[in-house]
Amino acid sequence: MKTDIEISQSVNLTPIKEIAEKIGLKENDLELYGNYKAKIDFPTIQKAAEKEDGHLILVTSINPTPAGEGKSTITIGLGDALNKIGKKTVIALREPSLGPVMGIKGGATGGGYAQVLPMEDINLHFTGDMHAITTANNALSALLDNHIQQGNELAIDPRRIIWKRVVDLNDRALRQVVVGLGGPLQGMPRQDGFDITVASEIMAILCLATNIEDLKTRLSNIVVAYTFEKTPITVGDLQVEGALALILKDAIKPNLVQTIYGTPAFVHGGPFANIAHGCNSVLATKTALKLGDYVVTEAGFGADLGAEKFLDIKVPNLKKSPDVIVIVATIRALKMHGGVKKEQLNEENIEALTHGFSNLKKHIENMQSYGIPVVVAINEFISDTKQEITQLEALCKKQGVIVESASVWEHGADGGTALAKTVASVIENETTNYHSIYPVGASLEEKIETIVTKIYGGAGVSFSQKAINQMKTFEDYGWDRLPVCMAKTQYSLSDDPKALGAPSNFTVTIRELVPKIGAGFIVALTGDVMTMPGLPKQPAALNMDVLEDGTAVGLF
Ligand code: ADP
């Protein structure tokens, strides 16, 4: 079997103008970035807004394990297969961050014969959106520090600045830094820190804004610091929302690319689902819904993180809920949830699979509790045995959930037609009754408790004294009814990454709350989750190279 990059490099790409024609776009609707990438301009988005929305398919998964789940692979393969069976389909995905690209083996462009292309470009600098977001974020830091240096008219307390700098890399050395050292000419010394770009509030705002005006309003609402009197200071107070919006003027436009099979795919915005809200931009999904009859989109990590945030944070902004939710599971990952070590995953183990099914079962129940029909997609690996697949199908059927296998990684669109037919038939025959997991007006405490007990299956929540104090002050500031964006490990339903399967009787600790008022939610930091990841001992970067003719090598 060829590697992902070898497969992608063997494909003859179609000019993006021809891909765009498939969804009714003309050349002058596009801003071309070379021959194979384009951005969609605002007048085109506005023109499309008059059309009806297509059907929305949300792809999510069980809790990820090092065994691999293949959500992006299934999202792309399902999109290709839907097109193959005659359904006009568009894909909407997040754009990769260089942090995991350089760190962990595996990009965010799918795998095998289910990939979006050109995969090197998308995984590296793409159309520059990540750089624009990083620059806007750090411009705000610079403007804030400059405000203090130039006399601090707003009386910002340098010890109470909550806005951090960002870089789109896994760089643990930057988690805590001191800036402004070197004397009065170099600024006010203060403690600062770096987050990864995908955790920036600007990334969340870019992904939730519906137009430039909304972008500016949201940017203006960002809380960056507090005064000596503990009054919140916003970007609006600094009067720089216009400048930040200007830096983002192109980044906010959705990017169009293609799959191996020529399916149009929007790849736009990329917040992580563990430390941010985990969904591609509202603008890309909305545009896809207007231009396609079917849209396949993905939310990051397991359904406890990405899908919960898709349903409770993105849907109210998107004003469209999924018509069906596809939960991706693999035999290998379920065996790991059932206690098997990574080295033994190639051996058949029905008992461990049955035991590990508890993780999938919990996610099925969770997604059904939103009132949306669920389909389980088994992402087939070559190592799966017939008995294992039969057993997983039987477990799903016993649970009363529709299940279908897909081999899109190995066979491309052909490997996904059965899944595509099943998904299309569910959309045609079943009704949805979407409702959020918590009432909009519930308090932060109630929302967090609902997510922990209903979605994670925990016994309750333990709030640190800091979080308790914050909830009190947030009430005074009028932020206590906002949605909650949980920051939690992706590996477990609990806040302990080692607790696999479906743990019970656990308590989730909330150590701190972070107001993201521009994005419109409060981040709740659980356990010891980090907003700046580190690199592993053997980073993926060690395998990478570039040839004399510019060809990328070793990018997965
Ligand atoms: P996720 O979206 O869940 O993070 P991806 O779709 O990005 O997962 O896949 C992660 C990695 O696993 C990719 O390198 C991909 O090639 C590989 N992969 C996915 N599905 C399969 C499969 N069925 N067989 C072998 N490898 C797979």
C-alpha cells in the first residue's frame, strides 16, 4: 500500500475552476490561489444565501486512541461515495494546524484513497489563513502592550492581562514567558504565555462569524484584560477591531479544494476540539449547504468534544442542525477501549471488542439524546477479521442503531457506496427533532454539570476555588448564561486520559474558566489539559524532507 502522500501525488488534479463549476460557481466567483485552490468571495456567498439549505451530515467518532479512527477519511470517502450514487455533495472540513503536522504522524486531509488535495499545501501553509489568524492575535498583543507603554490611559492592570500570544506550532517552551524585559524602553515587564494558534479566540471568531460586520462586533467584544478596579477591558476599548478585521479580510473567506475523486471540498478554519470548539467555519458549512444538496462535515476528536460543541455552539450560529450523525468506529480502537495493547491489535479479540463497545454505546446514546438519527460507520482496516466485523454489527443492531462498514481508505468512493446509500435513506426516511443538551438560559454551573453527567457519564463536577470565584464575577459581568466550551482530554470520556471504555463514578475537575466573549462562550479548563501542546519524543518532522524539484517527502 502506498503512503498517503504517494497516493496524493499520483493523482492528476482537476483545475479548481472546473471543480467549482460542479456547484454552479463561475471563474469570477473565485479568488484563485494557483490552479488548485481558491477562496470564495463575499458577493458569491451573499448570492448563494438566497438558496435553500441542503442536507447536513455530521461525522464524529468514538474517543480517539493511538490505533486511529479515520474521521476525516470517512468524511471525505462518504462525500465521494454520495456523489458516486448521484447525490450532489460538498464536503466541509477544518484546516490542519502545523502543530500536530510536525508533531504526531497524521495530517488532517484524510488518508488512503479518501483525501483532499493538494495535501502538502493544505497541511503546510495552504492559503495563509493560519498565518493571518496568528498575526491578528499577536497584533492585538503588541497593541495592548503598547497601550500600557504609552501611558496606560485605560488603567489596565498588567497582572490581569488574559490575552496571550500564539504560534501555530507545538512549542512547550513558550507556555510561560516574561515579556518587556530590558528597561523602560522595552515596555512593561509582565508574565505572558503562548497558546497554539488554533486555540486563539480569533480562530473561534473566524469560525463563528457570519459576515464582516459580525466579525468586527465579535472582535470588539474580546476581553483582553481587567483594570486595577477589575473592570473588563475589550478590544473595542482599545479601538482596534477594525485593524484586526482588516488583517483577517481574506482569511475569513472559505477555501475550495477537491478530493481524489473531484468532489468539491471547503477546508476552512481549524480550532481543536479538545481546547477549542472543534468545527470548521460557519461560513464554509453554510456556503456548502447552499451549493450542495448534501454536505458532509466533521467535528474534531470524539463525540463528547467535537460533536457536543457542534450541536451546542455551532448549530445555533449555523441555524441548521444535522439531519444525521455518523459515528466512526474502528475494530482496532474499540479493542483498545476493551484493554488490548497497541502491539496486539492485529490479533482477533472478540472479547475485548465486546468490552470496548461500551465507549461506542455511550456516544450513540449521547448523539441520540440530541434528537438526531445516528448511523455507525465501521472504518475497515485490513487487519479486521470477518468475525470481528460481524460481532460489531451485531452489537450495534442489539443497540437498535443502523451500522454500515466502509473501506474508503482502501477502495475510495467504491468502498463507501453502501454507507452513502444508508445515510441517504436515513435522511429521506427519518425525521429529526434537534434540541440542545442544556437550556440556553441555564447557568454556567448547570451547563457544565449537564455536559459532565449526561455526555461524559460522570457522577459530578468539582470546581476549584478559582472557578467558583470566577463564576461569581462572571455573573456580575453578565457572562453567566453563555454556552460552555469544555477543554478536556480527547482520549477519555472523563478528564483522565487513561480511563478508556465508558468510565463511571468519576468527578470532573474544573480548574479555571476563560471568558471568550467575542466567540460567545466560556471555556472550562478540566484536569491538566494544555492550550499549548508539546512535541513527542519522535516528532513527525523527523521523517520530512523536500527534493531538489520541490516535491514534499514524508508528510505521512
Ligand atoms: P481522524 O480524522 O479521526 O483524526 P484521519 O482520517 O485523519 O483520522 O486518519 C488518521 C490516519 O489514519 C491517517 O494517516 C489515515 O491514512 C489513517 N487511516 C484512516 N483510516 C484508515 C484505514 N481504514 N486503514 C488504514 N489507515 C487508515
